[in-house]
Amino acid sequence: MGEIVNLRQVRKQKARAEKERQAGENRALHGRSKAEKTRDRLISDKAENFVAGHRRERPEDQDD
């Protein structure tokens, strides 16, 4: 026979693990110095501009 599992406890453990994962992400995003945030923002902007500059079709102004 298989192992008996309490579904309520499993569900709560899964919720706790998800909250801990989210907390880790928040610590990584918000627990940084101003210089680190600025550096990451500049890197992101540079990558976005690079991709936008290499598109074949330019988005046209849509005044419709």
C-alpha cells in the first residue's frame, strides 16, 4: 500500500514554499542599493534599445 498523505497539510506546505520563493524574489529585487538598481535599469534599457533597433519593421504611429 502507498503512503497516506494528508492533502490539507500538503496544500499548506505548497503554499508556504510559494510564499518563501516570492519572499526570496522580493529580497533580491528590493534589497539592493541605489547604484545596483540604476545599473540594472541601464542594462535593461540598453538591451531593450538593442532589440528595438534591430527590428525589421518599425512600429508606426497609430492615430486611429
